[in-house]
Amino acid sequence: MAAYSFWIRTGNFLLRAERTLRRIFPRRAKNAAYAERNYAFNNEHNIRSLTVNDQHTDKGSGVGMLRLGDAVMKDSGCEVIATYNALLLLGKVVSVAGCAKRYEEQGCLTRAPFVTYGAFGVNPYDIGKVVGSYGVNYSIVTLDQMCDPGIYILSYWNDAKVTHGIHTIAVHTRNGMCYMYNYTMNSNTGLGVLPSAFVKTFVDGYIIGYKLK
């Protein structure tokens, strides 16, 4: 457990450091170019009005083929999808293409040497920036707080090997259950679990959680 905690803390530190470097060295012109190019493609295959729960499948919404940076959302779009799902659950008029464009415009995609731009998706510490751009207030919350009724976005490490990456989901807590959207990435609906099971599942790999309001 100690080794697990060490790697999780190290991974979270690296995410914060990466975010700081992007702020010091912004690439505004390139970010805008990616946003316009990908939006032109994504808007032809846009998704709106329905929650997305099938990021890894070739059927259903077809979200996996949409572009993010030089990658596709099948591999790295979970933060965009989670943000879209959460805003939709909140009652906002939003689309996956539009959400991806905001993340690209604001330079929130993780950058790493010798790695395809967009392959690591969005840095989860930047999610609040895009949520706020929709005029939605948010607060950073713990897992226990996410068991209270509300709509949330949760990012977590897949396991102790930080090279296995992170995943981000939307959570809607209601009627004593935590409903997770795009959690398994190949289901048709949000998966509901009891709050105790929810906390137990994510407590070790927790990165950050947001409550939308």
C-alpha cells in the first residue's frame, strides 16, 4: 500500500508540474489551429442531447472516432466526454465537438516529448477551467462529498502504475446511489453503485473531483 501511495502521489505531482509548464510556455496559435481543424471534422459527426457511455466501442454514439489533438477520443477523450456528460446532466446545451474545442482552445491537453499530441488527453487539473467557461460554478470536492446529491466530474489513476494512465467520469448522485457515466467505456447506460462501494473503488487512485452547481 505504501508503494501504491507513493506512485499515486508522484503521478499527481507530475500532472501539476505539466500544467505549470504549459502555463509558462503556452502555444496559443497552435492550440487555436488544432481547435478549428478538429471542430470542422467533429461537428460533422457531432453528439448532443444523449449521455455517452461507449468510448471504447465501435457501435453506439460513435464518439471514439472524434478527434482530440492528433489523437482520437477512443484512446484519450474521457475528460471531454465526462465534461460533456456532466454539463448535459446539469441541463446545459452542449455537444462533444464543442466541448473538445474549448479544451483545445484553452491549451488543456497534456503535452509530453515524443508522444502524439492529445494521446494523454486532458490534464484533470484543468477541467474546472473549461467547466467555468460554460458559466457553471464548481468546487473541488472529496470522494465522500461526492456521495451527497449532485453532479460531479471525477479523475482517478487506473492503478499504481502511473504509466497505465488515468480515467475521468461523470457522476450523478441521486436517490442514495452514485451513477457513473462512461465508467466501463462500453456500456449503454450509467452504472449505479452504493456510495460506500463508490468510495472504496476510487479512494486509492483519486486525483481530483469537481462538483458542478
